Amino acid sequence: MSDEGNCTITEVLKKPFPQKDAYGAIAMPVYANAAFEFETAEDMEAAFLGKNGKHTYTRISNPTVEAYEQRVEAMSGAKHVMAVASGMAAIANVFMTIASSGANIVTSPHLFGNTFSLFLFTLKEFGVEVRFCNILDISEVNSKIDENTCAVFTEIISNPHLEVANLTALAEIAHKKNVPLVADSTIVPWCAFNSADFGVDIEVVSSTKYISGGATSIGGLILDYQTFDWSHSKRLATLAKTTGKQSFQIKLRTEIGRNMGASIAPQTAYFQNLGLETLALRFNSMSKNCLELARFLKTVPKIESVNYNGLVDNPFYEISCRQFGNTPGAMLTFSLKNRNTCFEFINRLKTIRRATNLFDNKSLVIHPESTIYGTLTPEYKRLVEVPDNLLRLSVGLEDIEDLKADILQALK
């Protein structure tokens, strides 16, 4: 890590696991069992009451998962990490922890499709309101926050719009009104970005992406930096009287996570633990490929426009550099003539895969309007503003010249 306070990959690899393996394994073994045995009833009682730190049941905790969570804490600088079954499970568990009937969430309509759907449809059925606004306009965000706002939520780089929110400004306005800032940082991992430096209180990540090490598994992470005073939260105020800034962690870990049951599998934690060891290497290579490919696409006549925050003429270039340095992720978008042209292009590809997901080792292309947002009504499609001539490309680890050649032949 380049950020002060975050562990380097060397330090993470040197970090011992919670307990020494009986056989000296240097990778945390997979504890694939459901339950754990105790010597006495008293020992079992203490474990269930959380008094001795022992594992009871894998839905609640597991040695393999615990080792993974502790490594993420070391890499990110978070005070508490909880691994869950997917990125969407991470977002859902966060808002099940801090939202309640009558609360509202201030956010942008320019969100990943399922996040948009969770806020607008699912949480609405539980009495939670979503207040969409231009997240880039701080004054508009400010006008949407009131005494019932449970969080300001943003993606650090929106998917697929590639808008970059001013996190410091968002945090400042949210904190002035005693509201936490929750951010999805999936697009840029901790080796290039430290969300706590910009005022993020709760971070969510789809670990399916960079962390899994080549799309080996589905997972999500919830990171708590314990920077927010939860006595200002209607949901957590009573708990905060005794637990302070740990209130979110305690509510999430001892109630919501257990009751919702979105636990990550030990096998998944094992894969993603290994993925952490090569995270920086893969991210840097993918980002380098993505920047070179974006520059190349700008020179191709049949491509109408190219959107990547690493391009100097991109409207978000300066703020992207401030927040992410010279590596704003490995996803770009580009536009062709129309929807039919996009489909024809996709069908001709030979190296780039026709698939969803991001940051696999392989490059992946998708037409967002017809897939991720395909089930939305025309009204909601207008709200999310994803045009039908837009393609999203997740750039992988292939030779860059092979990717260029594939794009050119598919455009013929």
C-alpha cells in the first residue's frame, strides 16, 4: 500500500493467522464444517455469549473466514471487517443495520442496476425512502438531507457512468448534518485508494471482482472505520450509549449478519484470501492495459466516444487523480453508432468475452442497457440514463495488442 497507515502486501503476507495451523500450512486451511465441538457445557455457553472468542457455527463465524477478514483489516486500515456472500449482500446488510421505517437514503440514480433496484423497490417495501439527486452537486445533496436521513451513499466511481464523486465534500456535508457516508469502492481497491482518508465511514466492496483473483468466487465485504458517532443514528442511538463508535459493528455482527444469514462460505474465503496476495499486481496490470486501450479507442474512427477517468480530457480526470492517483480502475465504456451496431460488434468478438462481471483476468464486454438495466421500465431507464449505444468493457490481463486487434476486427 502506498497510503500511510495501510499495510504493504509484504506485511500482510507476514501477518500470522488467528491460530497456528496444526500442520504448519502457510495458507489458511479451509474449515468446511458447519459446527464446532466443545469440551464442556460451560465452554459452549461462553462461546455463544461471545466471551471466549471461539467459533460455534459457520453461519456466525469460521476460522477460514476470520483469517480472511483480518487480512482485509490489515490491508485497508479498517477497524472491523465482515465478509458476506456477495457485494449486494454487503450493501443490503449495511442498510438493514442503519435504516428503519421512515428513514431515507440520499444517493445518485446513476448506480449499478441491482443497487438501484434495492433502494428504489426492495427497501421501499420496508418503509425506507430513496432520495435521488445529482451526487456531483454538493448543494443538491445538502438539500436532500434531513433528520430522517440514515446515510449518504455513493459509488466512488459510478458503474457504468464513470462519474467520480467528490468524497471529501460529500463527507463534510454529511458529517455536518450528523449522517454517515457509505461508499461502494469496488472499482478501485485499497492498493490505490484509502477511503478513510476521504471521510468514508462505511465501505462496501464486491470481492467477486479484483479480490477473488480471476473470478474464482462470489463474495462481499463490509468495512467499518469507526469514525462516525452513532449516537446521531435513530437506529443505533440507544446502542451507542454503551458501545459508542463500535455500535455499527456490534449491531451488524451480533444481530443483522446472524439473522439475515448471508454468510460467506469458507471455501470462498480461502480463494479470496489467496486473491489478496496478488491483488496489487493484477490491479496495476489491468489498469495499465485499460489506460492504453482507452487511448487507442480514441483513435478509432467508428467509435463515437470513449469514457475513462485516466484520460486527460475526461471531465473527472483531475478529481480522479486526487482520489485514485494514476490508476482509476480497469473499466471503461465506449459508444458506437446505435444499439444494433453494439450487438453486431459484440457478436464478432473473438478474444474479449461476452459476459458480465468486472475485473476477471479475462476481458469482458456487456451492453448495459439491455442486460443490467434490461428489466427496468422506460421511465426508470430514463432515470438511470444509460444510453442504448453504450458498451462496458472490463479490461483483463491479455496482451494489449491482442485486445486492440480483436476490437478492430469486430468493427469491420
